[in-house]
Amino acid sequence: MEPPAEYKELRSKCPVAPGRLFDGSKIWLISRHKELKEVLQDGRFSKVGGARGPQAVRGMITTGTYV
């Protein structure tokens, strides 16, 4: 089974993208293995609200680390 075509576009254009869950919660969608592995191994990221994760990801996007 192939993933939706939108994932291919995200992987090529914006592998770390902001999004929202069904309940309105803000999330970061990580669509490439390399970036996902980095985030999972980095202690600065957390699923706990208010953690530095989104800010750290935002900084990486801004500085071009992930794009």
C-alpha cells in the first residue's frame, strides 16, 4: 500500500511541517526518516505541552537545517 501523494510532496518540499490534530492541537509532521531519527534521539523534544520541541524545530526550519 502506498502512502498518500501529499506525503511525497512534503518529503521533497518541507520534511518538517506544522499541522493540527482532530482536536486542534498543534503538531509537527516529520515526513523523512533522517529528520525523524534526529528528533527521536534529541532530548530537547517532548510530547509534553510547553516543552521546547516545537520551538527547537521552528529554529531548525528557520536556519535551514531541515529544509
